[in-house]
Amino acid sequence: MTFEEFNALSEFEAVALLRPLVNIPAWAKTVSDARPYTCVEDALHSAESACENWQQEDIAQALSAHPRIGERASGASKEAQLSRGEQATLNISQPTVIDALHEGNLRYEQRFGRVFLIRARGRSSEEILENLQRRLKNSPDAEYQETAQQLKEITLLRLKEIFQP
């Protein structure tokens, strides 16, 4: 889709297109309302700025739509399709990796009370495990900031994909 085509969508269509990128309705509406964009970079800049307004409740809502890293997202929703595509490049077939991710996910959820979120695209399963172990040592505030950053990276990558031919 071109940015011109995106600009031409109705508000309903634009928000419907943006909602699966991150489960934060206010973000989708903000990005839609900022149209028309003069180029793709403007849309990305607006989307990134809209990420800065996220509150803890927004991030909690967004995380509710994300599967655990290493677990296949179920369902036919656009969110599930995006998660499956992002995790498809990970080599998570080795039992030791599967076990380590499972254990790490459980420890993370017990420590922070939410799913561990990391941008999977461009990372190996080993890198993800290293990040998971490192982040388990974060303070709650530091981990909240890192989670928000990872969610923003995932969201912006997904938005870029909309505009790719």
C-alpha cells in the first residue's frame, strides 16, 4: 500500500488496518487522525510519536495480544498472523532452546507479572535467550521501559510492512 492509498482510506478503514499492529486503540486513532501524510517517513514519524503517549495500561492491553516468545500464536486474527510471521525465523526446534524459553518465560511472568516481549525479527533464539536472562535482572521500572521500547520497535516494523510493495 502506498501512503497515498493509506491517506485515502476512511477513518474506519485506516483504524481497522492499524489496530492489529498493536492492541492500543488510541494509537491507531492518533495515527489515522494525523493523515494526510506526505510520505511514508511522515507516517512512521507520526506513529513513533504516538508511541510516546503509551501508559502502563496501554502496554498491558497490547501485551494481552502477544503470545509468549517461542510459542506459536493461535487463531486466524491478523495479530496472530503477524506474531507467527515474526517468530517464524527463530530456530526453536531444539529441545534445550524450547525448555530454556519456557523456563525463562515462566520466571519472567512470575517476576514482572506480564509476558516477556522482545522484537524477534532479526534476532536468533540465542540472542533472545540472552536478552531474557539479562532482563530478568532489571528493576521493574527499567523493565517497563525496555518492554515499551520493544513494543514500539515491533509496532513500527509492522507499520513499515504495510507500506512495502
